[in-house]
Amino acid sequence: QVQLVESGGGLVQTGGSLRLSCAASGSIFRGLLMAWYRQTPGNQRELVASISAGGSFTNYADSVKGRFIISRDYAKNTVYLQMNSLKPEDTAVYYCNAVSPSQRADWGQGTRVTVSS
């Protein structure tokens, strides 16, 4: 069964940076539109950034546009999220998965990002 393992979260001050990683255990995700999502308590998971199967096309939520960069490494079967100029409102648990619900694996544990003011 395909597993997704997110890492790289932590505590950072406002204006700081973090790089999140999402390692997939199976190669199936290489051909899929992938995304990073985030969730805060009491709220639904929201899509933060997505990247095409070929890696050429990316899309971002307005709240992170210009600050976050999504990328993928096919050799490592890993998707990254470079987060810069972090704000307290970026505090959340971050997850990765396919964009299409029918193609998603079970959600991983996520990685917690806390931005202090």
C-alpha cells in the first residue's frame, strides 16, 4: 500500500523559512497531479499548492502566492514545499496527497508548522 510521509515542519519565527518534504513509498504518484494541503483545528483541509505530473505547472492558493514554492524530485519520489516569509496564519498541519480524490492514498500523519509572532 502506498504511504505518504511528510517531514520538515517545526517552530519558526515570523518571516522565517521551512522546507517540507513528502516521500511516497510507491511510484504511482509520479504520474499524478500532487498537492500540499494544510489543516487547522476545526477547519477543513485546504489546498495550498499543486504541481503537475511533469512538474512544469504549479498553482498556489492566494494566501501563499509569492511566498511558497512547490517542486518534485522524480528520482526520489518526493514532493517539496519551500515556505518563505512565514506568517502566524500559516500555522497548521501540512499534508501532501494527490489532487484527485479518486487517486489519493490514505492521508499521512502530516507535519506540524508553527509560526510564532
